[in-house]
Amino acid sequence: MSSIDFAYHLFGDRHPSRGLSTITYSPAFTLVPTYECFNRCAYCNFRVDPNRDNWLGLEEAASRLRTLENLGIYEILILSGEVHPRSPRRLALMQRIKDLCLLALDFGFVPHTNAGPLSFAEMQCLREVNGSMGLMLEQLRDDLPVHRQAPSKHSALRMQQLAWAGELKIPFTTGLLLGIGEDEGDWAATLAAIATVHQKYGHIQEVILQPHSPGTDQIYDGLGFDPQRLPEVIALAREILPEAIAIQIPPNLVADLQWLLRCVEAGASDLGGIVPKDEVNPDYEHLDLDIIRQELTKARKELRPRLAVYPQFDAWLPSAVKKVVAQLRRSNLEVSQAAHLP
């Protein structure tokens, strides 16, 4: 087996020349610079009001990262609330995010940042310290009641972000939030928009199909998305999206293992970041990974870990990030090769 074959085997990434019966996930840990956010999405269980949160300090972040050594964690998700773009504290937030990414790299982890819509200059800056970045498109519609007090959820802003990520060669994750007042036609339109921007730049790694699941802190009185309809949306996504884009589903929001398997059969190939706590959906704990693995094995699927950046995008990475990614791939390759020696 060649070195690149080993890399794909080890991290479960899609091999460009063969269709592997594999489901991937990212062993991850989340750092939240701040929960404060100027948006008021009706379904949110994450935010606190502006100026009502103590930002995560670097010493505390280092202490948390230190506990992760030798636990098989590869990705540090930097997930932030949004300080208003015109706020005098906006620059400080961007610097804090960058410093957290640098800290993660120093510990040998690959950062992945999702901090809401960014300016081109902010994306350009954060590109230098991230393996990949992300922003949910959610839905193309701008008339959804859940977003009436959420100006940064305007679809044009988010589509601009996807395009800028392509121009800057940033491996990118985006996705749909399902069950927030949209209809089936909206799913197709949103997926088609993602497909179009990817066809131009080739930078979308994954599309998340996230069923809205009611939480204790939200004000939206919707019932949430029926996870039993998720295979239907996955099949539609697989029809519209280029094959190179992985379809991701969050397993803690599809708690019925049989329906999780139905989602896999419909075309889902990734379970996203498996973290100790889902900060966006704190009421929903992740299923036990061993149980998921056992059920997938029965269905002739193999669950494999992956990095926050897929190997086909390694050449895009800035030097500081590429060094960490290469070390992770190399160190795990050496372990795997040793295990295969007679």
C-alpha cells in the first residue's frame, strides 16, 4: 500500500479514485472565544447578550488543550458568537480567535473556525492559522421569521462568504438548517447554490444537513425537524451536490440508530466533529462512539477518524498549518505501518 493510500486509510478521507464503504468523523474539542452575539435567532440555544460574557482567555484555553494530549483528538473547533462588525471590540475578537488557533497549532491540533460572516480581510487573516473553516448557509430564504432579529443570517452575506472562501482557497464546510420554516423547494434551491459555488472554486469539503432540534433556551415554538425525513433530504443533496462533497449529519440529533443507518444508506458519509459537548445543541449528547461503530459494522460500514482538512486540500494549506497536518498524517502512518509488519 502506498503512503497516500495509508493516509486515506488512517483518516477515513475520500479516496479520489475509489468508492470506499466508509463513514468518517472528526475527533474534536470545542473552544468558544465568546458566547455573546448581536443576532437573536429564535431557535438559538448558544448566545448571550453582548457585553454579558467573559471571553475565553489564552491561559484557560491552554489548560484545556493540555488535558487533550494523547486522547486522539485531531481538531479544535473554534466556535464563536458574533461581535457586531462595527463594534470597537470586533478587532479584539478576531485577534483572540487567531491566538486560539495558534495555540491549538502549538499543541499539535488542527484548528477549524466558525465565527459567523467575516470580512475578506478577516478571512484572509484567519486562513493562515486554520486547516479549514465553516459557515452554515442555513437557507437561502431571507423572510423566515426565526431570523427577523438576526441581520448576519442574510443569505447574500453568507453566499459571499462561501465565494470568498473559494477565492482564498480555504477548505470549507457549510450546510442547511432544517425545520426553521422553509419548505422542500428551499432545500433544493439552497443545495443548488452550494453546488454552483463549489463548481467554480472546488473548495467545499462537506455539507451538513442539520435537523433543528428544540432546546431549553430557544424562543421559537416550532416542533423541530422530523429526523425520519432526513434520508429524503440526504438523497436530494446527493442528487444535487457534486460527488466530491461529503454529506454530514450530526449523530446526536439522529438518536435512533436505525434512522442513522437509513441516513447512511441514503448517502450520508460523515458524522462531523464528535465532541464532549455540542455547544450549539447542548441538550443533545452524542451517542456512544463504540455503539455507533458496532451498528455501522453490522451494516458493512467502517467508521474511521479524519482530520479537519481532507488530503486533497493539503496543498492549499499555509506553512504553519501544513506542518501540523503533515506531522499528524506521518505519525499515524508510522503507527499503522508498524502494526502491519509481520
